[in-house]
Amino acid sequence: MALRYLEDYPVGSTAEVGSIPVTADDIVAFAKRYDPQPFHTDPDQAKLWPYGGLIASGWHTAAMMMSVLVNSFIDGEVSLGSPGLGPIRWKLPVRPGDVLTVRARVTDVRTSQSKPDRGTLTFEVDVLNQNGDIVMTVENWLAIMRTRPAQQHASG
Amino acid sequence: MALRYLEDYPVGSTAEVGSIPVTADDIVAFAKRYDPQPFHTDPDQAKLWPYGGLIASGWHTAAMMMSVLVNSFIDGEVSLGSPGLGPIRWKLPVRPGDVLTVRARVTDVRTSQSKPDRGTLTFEVDVLNQNGDIVMTVENWLAIMRTRPAQQHASG
């Protein structure tokens, strides 16, 4: 598949990027390492919280979103990384057995003033569960090469 | 150590929460799973990017921040999770061998109108490297129990 450059993202376009299943093992493994709160690490303890059971760390949900975006929406070969992103909303719990779908809507495409071979892509992401409920939203910013060049910066 | 409730976070207070070392193995392991862009997964390929070498996924930096916050600044036993957070800025690359320090500044403490036993803690976090440079900033929101109760919600 051809690499996707900034010019290949029409403003206003929406794409269903891909899906990822959520397992209890993954939830616990991520949380033990990075977010060891009981409702993320211990299915029994988690019952004592209002969520009523194990839920994924919001950072894990964000990381799962990123794993779907990379290569299905963003090409690592063309990406220059990200300067940050807009507010994140974790709207509903993510639970074992959920299947998350990532939806991306391009909201802005901006060419760099100083380096016209690149620019910034802004896209809003909804992460939905298998019921079609939005569990997370975030506005992503990505620095990216602008046009399909004769010689690509990362072709070596 | 006594658990820390919403009433135990004075607005305006700043704390140096703790530190975490960054290794190439961790950078690559996280990125292969969640953010497989070449400048996060492949030290040789990464040299072709403007960063000049392997750098951590911003999501990995955020997850490392969270691991320092949990238990050193947030008590999992008292936390009710997070509804989201403010914009993230990834200001400088995070590289193998860096040691990240997490600094938190309490900016707002708000009691829930409908459930006065809990509230929302807002705190701004700077993540600094060993040179004292800020590599990431984010405003965190945390739902949390408000006061040290006779019977704690999660005491069972």
C-alpha cells in the first residue's frame, strides 16, 4: 500500500480505522506496570468500586487506540511524531471482552511555514465499544511529511 | 502511610513526586505493542529521523508518569478513576538513559454537588529529564474520595 502523506488526508473525511479486542490479561498487565490502581489490577477488589469490576486504565485505552492508528491511519515511515494532543475524555469504562473500534475525522491540515515539505495533521478520534458507545475521545496532532517526494527523508 | 484524600491536597501546593529511569528495552517493548513507529522501535532506523535516535512514544512517557503518580501522589485505594485530562504537550524527546522526574502542582479541589463524600482533584504535571528540562506537561483530573471516613468505600 502506498504511504500516506499529509496531502492524502482530506479535511472533513471520516474513517473507521480498525478494531482491537480487550482482554483481562492485557488490562492487568498494563496496569500492574503503569497504573496499579485496584480497579485496573485486581478483578476481586475492583468489585468494591462503583465500576463493579475490572476496567482498563485510561492510558491503556489510549495506547490501544494508538496501536490501531499506527499503520492503519498513520504511516510510521512518513510520520515525524507528535507535539501533543487535545483534551482526552474517558467517557465510559472499558472492560474485559470489549472490542474497541477507532474512528478518525480529519479536522485540519496545515503546511509548515518554515519547512514546506511537512505539516501538521489534526484529527479527532472516537473510540467506540461493541455497542457503539463512545468510550474515549481525543484530538490528535501529528507532524507528518506533506507530499510524496522524489527522495523521501526516511528512504535510506 | 495514611491514605491521602481530597482534603489532603492543598490548592497551590507543589510536590516532586518521584523519578523513573528510561531504558531502550522498555521504549522498544512499549512501542512494538502500542506505537510501532520506526523512531520508537528501531535504534538504527531512528537515526534517519530528525530526532537522531530512538525516542520514547509519548504514550509511553505518559504511562511512565502515571506509574510514578500512582501510590506516590494518588492512592489507588481512595481514587475513583479519571474522567479525562487536559491537553498534553510532548515538548522534548525522551531517550534511553534519561531519568524522568514527575512534579505535580494542585490547581483545583472541587467537592461533588450530588455526592459530597467525593470530589475532583485537578493538578498540573511537569515531567522533567535529568537536565531539568520539561519533556511533557499535562493537566490531570482525578475523581477521589473527599474525607477520611469512619467506613471507607473500599475497606471491604
